[in-house]
Amino acid sequence: MNPIRVLIADNHPIVRRGIRAWLAEQPDIEVCGEAETGIQALVKTALLKPDVTIIDLDIPEMSGIEVARLTRKVPASAEVLIFTERFAENTAGEILRSGALGYLLKADSHADFLSAIEHMRLRKIYLTRRLTAATAAEPRSGEAPPARTARSGLTLLTSRERQVFALVAKGKRSNEVARRLGITPRQVAAHRKHAMLKLSSYPLNAIYPPAYRKQGASA
């Protein structure tokens, strides 16, 4: 059996390193990359094609739930396992409606973590043990709509929005993007928001055309 390829997305380097080091000890799991923002997680999920994307619920720039919604637009895409420090029963329903398959607490055990990843491999729902049976019965969102592949979603963006989106997709922070383009961080945030709103109805393989895929994404 091929190893389960995992992408780790969390804005805290120490958390990513810790999870990566621990997963490296598991013979049937391979960490294929890391991301520190939601947008990076979305890009790397498209480029690296992991089996499972493990993402923090409150990751900056685009939440884990927003990433899950966009990821589900791609057929045979990664399953999303959302993990967080805070527990709330109503969060589980929101997570499942986004298309994510798993909800794990950072306080859960290593055994729970491995079990959650295995559930993702089998495309089964996994919810933290702290949830009630009633909450666990929450239905998952329906199948993704047919992919829109007639043209790249990037054609919908203005020239400036494309510039901002390309730099953010490479992992550049807002301040660096602003310096490179000669605009303010607030303008960067506005362009990024407008771009993501325009692209929200497009699958990832339509958003990232060959010109961007050639650049790849460092693991």
C-alpha cells in the first residue's frame, strides 16, 4: 500500500515541525509539504496533490473551513482534516458542511490523530471524541458541482489582482507584496479579497493554469 501523503497547514512553525517529526516516524505516512496560511494551503493542495490536508481552523488569510469549501470543488481532491485548540459542538456541523471530513482537537491523543488520518484515507468522517453522538450524525455537504474548466479563473482578475494573487500564492507576506508592487498592505488585502471572491466558484485546477504550475510549490 502506498503511504498516505499529508500536507500540514498551521501558522506556527513549532506546531508544523512537531507534527512533521512525529508523522515521519509512521511507516505508512509521508509528509509532502507545509503551509503557513490558508491561501498557501489551497495552492499546495492543488500543486502537491496530498491525500490529506491537515489544517488549523483559524489559520491566517483564509480559514480552514474556507479552504475545505474550495478544495471540495476539485474531483478526487485531498480530504481535509481540520484541527483546532478550541472545542465547540456547533463547530462540527460547520466543518462538515464545508466538505471537510475531520474535526480534531490539538489536545487529542496521538492515537486519535492517527485514527483521524486513517479515516481520511478511507474517506470516512472523523470527529473528536468530545462530541456527542447527536452532533456526529451531522450530514456532510453534497458532492461538488461539475468542474468549470473552459477557461482559467485568472482571466476574471484585473492585472493588479493577478499580480497580488501570484505573489501570495508563492508564500509572500502582505508587507512584501506591498513593497514589490508599490502599494499599501491594506490595498494588498483588498486585492486579495476581491480575487478570492471572483475565484470562489472555480475549481483549483482552473484557478492555477500551467504558467503557475511550472513554478511549483516548495514542500
